[in-house]
Amino acid sequence: MSATLSHCGLPAGIERSKFIGRIKLALKARGLKTSAIVYLSKAFDNWTRDQDYEPGRICGFWHQVSGLAEEMTCTERTVHSIERDLVDAELISRHPKANGRRDGLRDSGGEKTLRKVFGINLAPIIEQAAELLAEAEAIRLHKDAIESCRSEIREINRQIRQLDCPEALHEAHSILPEGRTVAVKNLVALQQIRDALSAVEEAFKTDPRSEEISDSGEDFDIPIVQTKQPKFLYQPCAVSEHVTIQQAITLAAEPFRECLEMYGDYTWRGVTNAAYEIAREMGIDDRSWAAACSRAALGPERAAICIILIHRNLYFSKDEKHVPRSPAACLGGMAKKARNGTLNLIGFIHAVRKQPMEWAKNSQCLTVKSSSRMRPTI
């Protein structure tokens, strides 16, 4: 680099006095110390002129190191160290005279355009202005996303506390022991915590609409309005609009009803808890259950209905093709169809009800241990 290195100018609308403040996050991300950022701020604010930032001009200064140290209230050794760091970071260039002295030349006209500088040239950082501004904005957006996610977590925690449910509080505490996210700096980790807490809230939250018992009887052959789609496709939150709690209980096999009776909670929450225990008895692990209960898949209510259907199928006649060989695979397949919008849950219910059950003959029948009182870990 020569001592007459020019630059392309700052981006439109960027004032030199505010430029370093705008890119401060990017400079820190590149590993610059606070002292180096202060040095650049003074260089842009005090040691250069407005006309130096026009395209094609030279922008720099030739203050002696002793004078810079005095203005920054530090030692000359510190100034040399700062300038070396900035040169290594390719943000400035340094070209003193052979004897180490610094000097510069401006026109004698009105604008006093800088013609030569034997000292510090700011062209490298000005050339990178657009890149540095973009880096700083990306970091700022990332920080905003982290703060937004933390705010969502605080709100979900507040709603869980309002449920006044010790089990829900216990599950939330197991996900976020201290209840605070200050120590969590990673956005992905925060999003995972948020989604897990949201699943807990959904699992223990009672929807008043879902607890209503249909007045039209417990038969599933009730009129259902056909959509324009070829299959009955329902969102997770719409289950209770088409299947009541009493209908779900009527559909369940006897061991499932016995498990539900132990809880004595004939709401969707109680059905979900019973479904979790039955799922464990059928060999479905916690991870598969939590994945099925997520809002992106089935949701807690539809996951419970799927467990009821899979469990009931275990009591089909051995010759029936619908007897599940792997309940976990069945649940995973239903969750996958729910994600891509092809789960025909009502059609599955109708098909299951038409199949005969042989309670005593089927060797695959499962019973739930009456001593088990586990709660779902969603």
C-alpha cells in the first residue's frame, strides 16, 4: 500500500461520526479490543475531516504517537499496540516516514483536500464499510432473536404457573431447573427449551371445549361435514371438535379404561396421562411420545387418541392384518402423516370400530400395572 491510498467513500446515508458506533458489534466479533474501537472512534470523529470521506479522496491523519497517547490518556506503547492490532485486522494502514516521523499535505485551497499522508490511512476500513455494516446488522438481529425467545420462555413459564398444577411445574423445572435463561447464549438451545416448555403447557392445559360431552350419543357414525379434500384432515387443535372425551373412552380397550379410572380424571388431561402409561407398557419410549405430542406433529389430544387406537388393535383376532407388530412404529407413522397433513384419523377410527376384539384369546394383550402412576414427560 502506498501513502497516497484512496478509497471509494462511505455508503450513502452513513455519517462518519456515527459509523464506528454502527459497526461496533462487528468489530467486537472480529476480536478487537475496546481500546482499539475507541481509537477508531476518535479517528473518525476528531482526527479527520468531512471532505476526507468523499469517494476518491485520501482519508487519514498524521498525529504523532505522543499526541495520540495524551488524547487517549494512555501510554505510547499502548498506542503502538492498538495500531498493530488494527493493521493486523486489515482495518488501517500505517506509513510513517523513514525516520518514523508522521506528516501529511493538504491543498491550500478552500476544501484543503488531503494529498499525502505519512501516518495512518483509514482507506481499508472505509472500503469494508458495507461488509462491516452487514455483519453488525446480522449480529444485532441474532441478539434480538435471542431476547425474543427468552421473552417467550418467560411468558410460557408464567402460563404454566397459572395452571396451578404441581406436575406441570415439576416438568417445567426439569427442562429449565433455575427457571432462568441468562446462562443460555445459544439460540438453538433456547428454541429447544421454548418448544419443550410449550409442549408441557399444552399437555397439562385443559381446553374447556374438549371436555364437553356430545348430546347425540356415543356412536361415531354422526354426520361429519366433508371438506373439499379427499380425506378427513384435521389440525391437532381441532380433535375435540370431532371426537368427544366420552367417545374416546368408549373406543378404548378395557385395560385403558381401568388405567383412566385410577386417575379419576375424565378430561383430555386424564386421557393423555393414561395414554402415556399405556404407551410405556406397549414399549413406546419417552422420546417417541414427546415427538408425537409436539405441536408440529399430533399434539397431546390426538396422540392420546392414536394410543387408544393402537392399544385397541392389540386385541384384534390374530388373523386380522391390522394387529400392530410394533406400537412405536405405528405411532411414529401416524405422527409423520400428521406432519405432512395426510392423517385420516376419523377414517382410522371407523375402521377400528368395525374390527372384532377377542379379549381372552389374543396372546399379545397387554395389561397395565395398577401400581404405575407415571406422568407424561412431554
